[in-house]
Amino acid sequence: MIKGVNRQVVEVAETGCDYFERALFFVNPKYYGISDGKLREKANSVVSAAGSPPKSRQAQKNSKIKNILLLALSAFAGSAATLIANALIF
């Protein structure tokens, strides 16, 4: 909930992130004199620099398991290719 009427607020509707629809920035009173365009430009740069939230722990865990399985599969494929090459040569 936003309380107070004496605040200047800049709203960014396009965050570029699936998680958040919009962002609200409360302008510091010492910057009230700056143009609306400049404040919006600064707010957009802050939003774009923030990026997406980090992956959940479950997603990180699944990524580790996926990498281990990929490594094991690669090792198996390399072993099989070596075995076939040796069988064809000898």
C-alpha cells in the first residue's frame, strides 16, 4: 500500500521481465526539479540493469543433475567410439 500524497513517483510499465509487470520509483525530494524524461530514462536504466531474479534452488539442483548426466553420457559415447575404432582397426 502506498501512503502519502507528497511524493513524486515514476512508473515503469515495461520491465522486460516475466516476473514483474511494472516497477514504481519514489523520487528523492532533492531531485524533484529534474525533467520527467530524465527521471524516466534513469528509472528504465535501473530496471534493465536489475535483470531477472535468480533461479530457485530446485532449478539450480536440476541443472547440476542435468550437467552430471550429460558428462556421463559424453564419457560413454567417447568410450563406445574408441571401442568401435579399435575393433575396426584390429
